[in-house]
Amino acid sequence: MRMIRPIFFSLCFLLFLEPLLAQSGGLPHTATPEEEKSMADYLREKHSAAIHNIPTPPPGQVRTMAEWEEIQALIITWSGQATILKEIVRNAVKECKVLIITTNPSNVTSQLISANIPMDSVEFVETPFNSIWVRDYGPWTVYKNDVDSLWLVDWIYNRPRQNDDASPVAVAQHLNLPIYEATTAPYDWVHTGGNHLPDGMGTVFSSLLVLEENPEKTEAQIDSIANIFLGVKQYIKFPTLPFDGIHHLDMHMRVIDEETIFFGQYPEGVSDGPQIEANINYLTEEYNTAFGNKYNIVRLPMPPDGSGRYPSSGGAYRTYTNSVFVNKTVLVPTYEERYDTTALRIYRENLPGYNVVGINCNSIIGSLGAIHCITKTVGVDDPLLIAHSKLRDSDDATREYPVVAMIKHRDGIEGAELYYRIAPDSVYTRVPMVLVDSAASSWGALIPPQVAGTEVQYYIHALAKNGKEQVRPMVAPEGYFRFRIFGELPNQPPVVIITQPADNSTFTIDIPAIDIQFEASDVDGLVEHAIIYINGEEITSLDTLPYSYQWTIPAEGTYTIVVVATDDDSAVTFSDTVHITIEGTTSIKTDHEAANISLYPNPVEDVLFVSGLENIIHPEDINIYNAMGQLQFITINQLDTQTVSIDCTSLSSGIFILKMSDGSEVQGYRVVKN
């Protein structure tokens, strides 16, 4: 698009009107009455006298960049709405360059600096303009052969605003990029960016406004122009909405990946709600994604205005779909916290890992536009494209889950990997991807089967032969794609633990019985019964609490105890094995009965002294057992050849048996701990 001579009275009137409108943000988003009258003459003048940069289509097949792809720059026009524009710049400079269309760079610089916004990534495109609505008249990024040469494409802006119409050429010159313009017959195409939503895979969405604004062309001719200039293979057009004054899809629709679309949602039967639902039904019944699947539709509330009114009742056309991707950040219009909270949550749930930032747009939404309408993006010059059909929720917990992606770079792909994890794990498992179809640049890998109830999170990493790396989603590994495994949850087996006696306990035959206790539970049901086995022989079966059994000791020897629990779904669990030893009768002596051995003080508080020992008795031959025959952990220090000290501070109050062995005989002594 190029500037032309203002030869019509109506255009002269606009030149008079523009300074007044600029005070409130420039020309409105809708066409003024004067513009509507002058549009036909404007187009005739364009056709006959326009000077074009490259009046031919792009050479070769092209692909329009999707909005979630990597960008080098965000374009805005500085025309009123300074508060909103400053917040856009504040967040965008962290992600990319910001190109600001203006005729007064020093004034814009002063405003940004006063707002503490760094200027390192800000550049100015000094050129005349008419309005703030750069989404509608700004250039589009296309790539030859999907990922090769970066070019810009433009069309005839659907407003007779010659400065806006010429600005794409100024942007192209600033970036030193070629621009191809659909402005001369037979490619003269009147269109608007807010009504052009691409998926990056050759599908684009518009309302039927695109046909209404090109009455001299058939739908097939428009589809052909879109294919030649933008690589559009599937052009989906929706009926316009009754209460949307500009009929731009971005006011109620947002494409967030190749197969997922946010649609605005009103309360049932309210405002544009019925037509939006009809459009959704039309889409899901008549069209498939570029991968051959049905579209995944996510509803995003359309909030009322501050007085609770919707557009059908005169309320502002508040929308949350009018957002923009800026690499790892998503800028979303906001209005009131009570409504904003839900919308921002939906964005974050569907785009995990992205920095979702709300910017108050109450001052501009009355003009039928928000953040998407006043921004435009320019892609990087060497994209590493990862196009992927996200795995969707599954009912199958028995098969592997194939992950397939188209991965392309102009220098070729060195390799690719799939990373997956099972929520809420933090560590990803790496799986190399293999080239499964070289002609389609298709790479694949498998995620193993997962049990029902599992959420799988994953991302794709690729390395180009020139060393460039890219991940999808762009925010990985903090962000990820995810899917869940549904279906009936598998039965969880019970849990059983023997709590008494302890493993490796030693008892004497003098104790008539041992109290065997265990714990058994089932997280998704009931423990039907539990059986105690000693040396492999069933001793008893218990089916009620407490799980306790007095086992009469039959003889000296070593024994193993195992408990087997069965739940109400017949799942069986074995406890760990407990080993115990039953020793022979040990004579228990008092201090008076011990001829040479002396224990003092007894009862003991802290330290027990044992004297009168023979040289053949060593500290390791001395042990203390509680009344249940359980060995106690104590510290023994040898003071001389006949005396040791025993630290009893860790013992609880009660009666203990101190046993000493000289290699041929075991003697026992009763010790009382206070």
C-alpha cells in the first residue's frame, strides 16, 4: 500500500478531522460516515494511480506465520491511549524489539523514559499515520517454503486512510525486508487484519466481511489471492455477528495453537452468543484441522460492562480474546477483577508456563478494539518451526502414545527429542525422536502407556544444523503440553506392615507368648482379611481391628513371620519378613545370687556398672533385653579387665534382663530402670 494524492473532498475533510480525533487516539476503529462515502472513490484511485513497492505476488509458495511463533519485533502506532501503549511496551521489550510508528520519536521517548521503561529494544519508524489500529493495516510475516526467506505481505486497508495504508512499506524499509502487496488487479484485495486469524499451517479464519468488502470478486478469487500471497490452503469464513460493529473475528475468537481456539461465550441467548455458538457448530461439523482432527474449542467469557450490560443492551463490547502473543508473554485485555480472574485462569490453564499479563483496556474497548487490534508482529528471519498436533485426553491405558511433529529449518534438522514427565514429578524423561517421513519433515517418538488417572506433561526440543535450538511450546520446560488418561482407575493393593515384634528380635523360651501386631489399610477399598504365616504355616486369619495375635512359642529356634493382606478386589500384598530367635531357658539371678558379679546401682538412673567379670567376658558378650525379649541398643564401655559401664539413659522405665555369655553358658540378671 502506498500514499496517494488526497484529491477528494471527503479525504480533505478527514485531514481536518484527524487532529481532533488524535486527542482521543486517532481515527475510530469503525469507518466514519465520510470514510464510508469516500471508500469507493479511494479504491478507484488506488487501482489507477497507486505506486507499489513490488506489484507482483511472492515468488514461490509461502506460509503465514502463526501468532505463537518466535518473533523479532512487535509493532505499535503511538496515537493516543498512552497508558495502554506504555504497558504493552513495558512487557514487550523483555521479549523482542518494539517498533513504534510515530512522527515524533522524541515525545514518545520522553513518555517511555518517564514511565521507567528501558529503551534498549525500542526502535522508531518515523512515518505519517492516521490511526492506532495497526493490526488492521500492518504487514504480515510470510516464509517462503515454510521456513526459508522472510518476507512481508500487505493488502488494501479497508479504510480510506492513506497514511495507515502506506505504513507497511515504511516498516519493510526499516527492517530491510521485501514487501509484496495485493493491491493491483487481479490481486487487489480489500481486507483487515483483525478479521484474519491464521493457524501457521495454511488455514485462516475470517468473517464474511471479507466477501462483502470485495463485491467485484468471487469467493474463489479471494481464496486464490489468499493462497498466492499468504499460503492459505483452507479459508474458513463465518457469518458476521449482529452486535459486533466491525465484524472482526479477533473480538470474539483467538487461535492459540494449530488445533485449539478460544471462542467468546455469552450467557445463553444473550447478545452475540447464539451466532457464536452457531459458528462453532459450523466449524466443528464442516472442517478439520491441518492435522485432520476436529478443533478443540475452549470457551472464554465475554464480560458485561461496568453497569452489567452486554452489547445487545448498549454495553461495551468487552472481550478477552483480543490478546497478543509476544514470544513467552501473552498480553490480555482486562476490565474488572471479578471477571478478569476467570479469563486469566483460562489462559494460564491452556498455556502453562507463559507469562500471562493483564492490561486494563476500559479506555479503548468502547472503540471496538483492545490489545490485539493495536499490535502487529514480525517473525524472526531464521525460524525453527515445530508444528504439532497436541495429544488429547485418552481412555486407553494400555497402548503407547505417539508424539509426531513437523520440524523444519532452512539449514536442516540435526536432531530432536521428546521430554515427558508424569505430574506432579519435576524430572522429565528424554526420548530421542526419529525422522519418520523425510518428505513431510515429520519426527516421532512414543510415550509409554500410563495408568488411568495420570496427567502426562511433555515438550519437544529440536536442534538445527546451524546450531539453533527451539522448543515447543516456546516456554518449555517450565511450560508444556499435557494430556490425561481417563477410564476406571486400577485397583490399588492394600498396604501391610508388621509393627511388633521388630525384625531380628531375640526372645527366651521363658516367655510363654509373643504379641504379634500389624497394620493393614487399603486406599481405594477395604482390607477383607489378613493371614499371619510363621515359617510358612498359616497361624490365624484376622478381618477386624485391632490386628493383634498372641502366638504361643512352641520351641527354641529361628522363625519368620509374614502377614498377607487381601482387599475387597482380591488384590494381595505380602508384608516384609520379620525374623525372630527363641533362645533356651536362662537362669535369672539377683545380685545376692551372683557369687562374683556385682551390678550397681540397681535400680539404675543413668549408668549401670558391672564388676567381677572374668577376663574371658568381653563387652560384645553383654546384651540387655526388654520384657518382650527385644534387644535394646545400648553403649558399653570397658573400664578395666573386670568392670564395664553401661549407658542406660535411652532405656524406658521398667524391668530388663542383662545377659552375659562366657562362651559356654548364658547368665541373666534382672535390672530395674527408674
